Amino acid sequence: MTGIWLKHQKISEALAKEIRSGGRRAGEQLPGEKALAQRFCVSRTTVRAALADLSDAGLIVTRSGKGSYVLFDGQPLDTPLGWAHALATQGISSRVQTIAVEEVNDDALAERLGVDSPVFVRVARIRELTEEGCVVSYERSFLPPVPGVRELPRQGPAEMSLTEVMRQAGLHPDHGEQRLGGRRINAREAELLRREPGDWFLDAQRTSYASDGFFVEHVVSLLDPEHFQMSLEFQGGG
């Protein structure tokens, strides 16, 4: 047992170094178990243990029948490339459906964000995997009712690129914060996500501001933990 543990640990450390250094880029498919076993002169069982370590560390994702893909891309959690990029790096294509666009009044959210007006334009969307047809996220974006955004509710849930809408409205994220938790989804959320009430989902909330501190966007996302992971890095003891 000791020999096997040392071997698989050595393999996972070697592959982790390749991934973290950029030698293997996000979205790249790792060699198969047989190829890795030949490279490191070990059994496929040892390779599986090493891959499991890399998966637990958030460096790779393994999809049944497709192989293992590099997940780590060195990007911060609040990357502007968004969830579509995060999925694409795993070799997964997705599409977004806008299900509601409406003007809402939310005093509690305004107070929390430190903005004067409680009026927001809320855009609700679901994200679906193209090949599998399963919904992996339910996202609600709260935007300030600036020109170019406040007209959206009258247009209804038409196909749109929210990133492009924000760009044309002059809403350019510069900094912010993101929080991640987990909770069980309610009946309405389960209906939209095509799951069962009580299923466990990641609950991500991101708030973005422009370089001058102007509020840009607040996003609340329910994410399928089978397809989304969070990876944090730290250095030193301070």
C-alpha cells in the first residue's frame, strides 16, 4: 500500500506541476489512463488514484466516456469571461435562454449594495448543455436602469447577449467581490432547473463596480456542482 500511495502521489504532483505552470492549458484533454500508465511505468489503478487527486484539487474534471480535461486556467474567480468560458475549458458547449426581463424594486438589495435607487432591471436566464440537454445553472442579473438597460423590460425575454448590452450601455466591470455557498433549491427553482426540490446547488453571488465605483451588476447564480467548481490559492502563513 505504501508503494502504491507514493507512486500515485508522485504522478499527481508531476501532472499538477505541468498544469499549474501552463504546460497543460485549460480545456486540454489529458492522455488516457493507458498512455499515462506507460509514461510513468505504473498500473492503471495507480493512474486512476492520481487522477482522483487532481480532480479533488480542482485541477481537472473527468467526464464519463470522454476522458479527463484540464480545469485549472489560472484565472481569478471573478473572471469577466464568465461561465460559458468556464464550461468551454472543459470541452463543454452550452447555450443560454433568457426567461424573464423585468423592472423590480428591491430596497434590501439597494441597501446591501450601497446604491441610492431600489430600482433594478432583472434578467433571468438558464444555461443548458448543448449535447446533453440538461440545465446546469439559473442566473439572475440585477442591473442599474441606465439608458440602454431600462428599455429591456419592454422588449421582453428576446435573445440577447447580456455582455454586449452592458458594453453598449457603458457598464464596464472593473472590480468587485464574489461569494460562494451552497443550499437546497426550492420548488420554483427546481422547475426551472429540471431537478427535484431539495437538490443541492452551489449559490454564487457576484457584485461588480466600474473603476469609479459606480454599481455595474449584481448576479445571483445557482450552479450544478457536477459542472462547476471553485478553486482558491494561498501563499504563506500571513
